[in-house]
Amino acid sequence: MPQKRIRSSRFPGVYYRDTTDPRRRHNGRPDRCYDFCYRIGGKLKWVTVGWISEGFSEQKAANMRRELLERLAQGEEVHTAKQADVTLDMLADDYFSWLKDEGKYAEQESLRYNAHIREEIGFLPLRILAQQDSDHVRILKRRLLERMAPASARRILGDCRAMINRGIKKGRWSGINPFGKERLEMPRLQNKGERFLSRDEAKSLLAALARRSPQLHDMAWLSLRTGLRSTEIFRLTGADLDEEHLTIWVTEKGRSRVPIRVDADVMHMLRAYRSEPCDYVFKARGGGKITAISDTFDRACVEVGLMPSPGERKDMDTRKKVWFHTLRHTFASWLAQSGKVTIHELREIMRHKSVDMMERYAHLIPGQVQEKTALIGTILRGD
């Protein structure tokens, strides 16, 4: 139990209290907790900042108090939850609300958090996650990598890093960011090992999907023909289909809208769903928007031998996994193998912002590597 609060001799409004628990020590001394107080509407309010063992100090408490008073003076609404009680869920909810208020796309970030973080560690106070000897974030990273590609795990961990940084900026948390660069090494991308399908594999998979779910078959076929991401397919509406110009308007990850030219048979398939302008082309069972690819896709992959059964995947190299996004990689790989596009043209088609993302396909473009290697022989011969 902590002792009564003692006023700081250096900073007004800041107090500290030492623990009486003999097991709780820091650098050989009793651990110390810092608080600060302020008045609003004539009422005295207390905020618990945190313990020295968690990275807090008298100076940090004073800085937090000053920032809070400045925000109150500007008429800004502030959260005064105890620092010791702030959880990742609290900062996540604030972060998603802020994204929406800024007109930024937050749906995918929210879905990822709810699916992979909220029930794992979202309820834990940040003071626990930020402890030097805490294994929670490391274990989370390991579990994510066991069930998804490094790029997907990196996005989820990056979301957590961003929401805590936002919390620090707004004064809700002033301790260590357990997802920060100094504490967490992000998963390394393994772009060159991306799995893509052969022609025969793609035909077998599409046939299996057609038997199980005609709609899922059409979504997979669309991704193979256009390279669309699953989330972009989910968002397609009747208004996005320009039949006259054989164009579909795609809403990308950042909510930007881009036109994609398609063949007549692709447009015919999409129009066959007879979607009204405000209706989604591909619908969930209840008629609303699809939010995730059905497990039917995985079962079809097992059926045709593209994936082992779930019980046999423990030691599987995640780079060899086949999932819906594999169809987009297959689209790009087939284009690269055709020899009819350059790496920069492929980047434009795939709508990647960075050339680095295209490294996984460079070795598939015919002739380039062999021709450049042959230059060494020419130089040695003096030709």
C-alpha cells in the first residue's frame, strides 16, 4: 500500500507517495508513485501519473499537469483517467474516433484491432505492458506471426504503436510506448518468398470454389483478373460500375478513388449481380457489407492440395501460405512472367506507392537478370 501524498518541493500541484510493500522496490529503494492535482469548476481533481519503476518522474508529472491546464484554458475537453488505469482499449477507441473525425479511413484498422488485439491484451493497463520485463507484446508478436504473413502482423503492431503515440500526444499516457522502436522490432517483410499460383492450381481452386460458393468464386476470379484486394472488392457498389467505358471505380485503403479498366467479361460478371447504385455488388448473408473472406476459401485450398489441413500447419513456412491475397500476388506474378510489362509499369498497375514493394516480382521478369549477368563476361573479354 502507498503512503499518504507528500507535496513536491520543486513543482506546484505535484505529489508523491512511497509504497509500503517490501516486495515493490526500484533500484534498491521503495517504489514511488507520482500524482498531481488541479481545480475545475471549484472542485479538486487528482490524477495518478505512475510509478518510477514504470518510467515516470516528478518532472513528467509536472509536465503533464502543465499540458492539462493549458488544454483546459483553451476550452478543450480532456480525459483525466488515472495513468495507472489507462488501457490499450481506451487509447484505441480514442484513436479510431479521431480518425473518423479527420475523415480518414478507420474501418480496417478497427477490424484488425478487434480481431487480434482487443481480447488478447487490449484490457491490460499500459503500465503493465510498458514494464521492462513484460512479455505481453513479444508474445503477441509471436502469435500474430504464427497465423498470418509478416506484413499483416506488421500492420497490426504498427496500428498499436500509432494509437499509443496519439495517446502520448494528447496527454493520456506519458510512459514508454511498448510498441515503440526502442522496445519492439517489427516483423521483417519477406517479399521474395511470396507464394503465387500456377495456371493449373488457379483453375483447380476456382473449380472448388464454384462448387462451394458461386459468389466467393466470382470474387476470387475478379481478384485474379484485376489484382484487386479483398477489401476493395467488399466495397464495390452498383454505382462503381461504368459499363460504357469498361471501368470500375475502386476505393483504395486510404479512401482514394481510382478507375480500373476491365475486360467485357469481367464487367458482364459484375453486372449479372444487378446491384442498385447504393447496393454492394457482393453481399454478406444478411444483405450488408462483407467484412472478411469466408473460411470456405481455406477449405477449398485444402481440398485441392494448396494448403495442409489446419492441424498440420504448426511448422509451416508462412511465406508458402495460400490465402485470398495470394490471388493478387498471382495476378502480378503472371504479368511479370509475361515479359510485356516493366517493373515500373507493374508498380502502376498494382498501385504500390513504393518501388521496394515490387522487389518480389523483379526476378520473374524474363531476361533482365540473365542479360545483366552476361555483361560481366563481356567486360572481362574486353568486347
